[in-house]
Amino acid sequence: MQVRAKKSLGQHFLKDLDAAKRIVDGLQPNGAYNKVLEIGPGMGVLTQFLVKKTEYQTSLIEIDQESVAYLRKNYLEFTGPRLIDGDFLRYPLENIFGEEKFGIVGNFPYFISTQIFFRVLEYKDQCVEIVGMLQKEVAVRLAAKPGNKDYGILSVLLQAYYDIEYLFSLGPEVFVPPPKVNSGVIRLVRNWDKKLECDPAKFKALVKMAFNQRRKTLRNALRSLQLPDHPLLTKRAEQLGVPEFTELTELWKAQGYPGA
């Protein structure tokens, strides 16, 4: 039995076993967690390496019914509650992990990869590490530093809590069917020393507003927030890191959050 890749789900099954092992080996719990969730296991190319790991126990979440049936037949370890028939973007992860810390791994569907990371941010106090494969362009963007044209909203929001490392690239030929783009694998590790010294919701709103007009100076992009004059407002969004965006959020707070 083989699973047919479905375009509607953005499925591209990895067939390179060496690459699959490298992705799984990218997880480095070091005692920080002992539970892992694989997103979208498909036919189990990563799963076969995950089940051999003794330092953590893996659960799977899969939205594709055909893949769920395949996994139940071929991976008997997951016949119980460790195989979740559901949508990662909506499924309450506390049903799997309670309040325990965990890691995430997967070959993420390209068209929801950014949504996956926004969802990760909802569990930033529990999700310690993520190793994921996604479209290379998006992977590069998430890992980009200030001053880089690839640097954007999600780069800032993730880097407020995680250290991000670009691990390696893969070409279309290692997938079935081959995508039209290259893929990249990244690792995010929760940095507990990183504490956002401002209101997280207001920080997110300000960052989004700044990047929505990224070609403009922040004085113009953030005009509706009625911020007092400040040297940072002469810069563009892509030139600022988390500390500078935090400073602007605190400046906004001092004004009583006008325009919120």
C-alpha cells in the first residue's frame, strides 16, 4: 500500500533516507524534553528513525486519512493515542502533552509552514525545539538577521524567543512528487534567557504594522501610533532587531497605546 500525494494538502513525500535521518538527528533534547510530535508523517519516512530514539517518545499528527490508515498498518507502535487523526493548526496540544515540554519535527506542507510557526508561538513556553523542512525561501527568511532583505515579521516574532539555525538544503529530486522549489531544514531552540520586556500582543501588532510598509521609514509606517520623535523612527523595519522593536513598543505604551 502506498499513499497518493495530494496536491490539496501540499504533500511532497521525502524519499531520501539519509536526509530523513539527518532531519531526525537534528533534534537534540539534551534532557530538556522527552516528548516529540511529528507533524504530517505521511508514509513515515521520518517516523522510522524517530521510533528508534530512546531519549524521547514520539506522537504523530496527520490530517490525511489515507496516511493515517497507512501508518496504523505499518507502525503498530502508534495504534493508540500516539497517532492523532487531526489538524495541527487546530488540535489542542495540551491533550497530548499536558503541561510537559516537547519538541516538534516534520516535513511541513509548504503552504501552511508559516501558520505552523505562528502556532508554535502559542506554545512557546512548552515547545523547546523544532526541526522542520519547508520551502527554502521561507526557511531562509525565518533564520534571517536584521539588515537582510529576507528578514520579516515572523523572523522577529520567532527570534524574540528562539535561536534559529539553518541546517541544510535539499533539491526537488528527493521528493515524490518533486516540488517546483528547493527545500531547507531549520532548527529552532528555545532560549530561556530571551524574555520579551513588553506586552507581547502590542509587540506583535507593532512589528506587523512596521513590516506591512517595509519600504517606508518607521516614522511613516507607524504614523497611526502617534509615537514621539525617536532616532529609531528614521530607520526601516528590516534594520531593527527584537531589542529595538521592544523599545518602540515601550515608547508606544508610554503614550497610552494610541491607535491600538
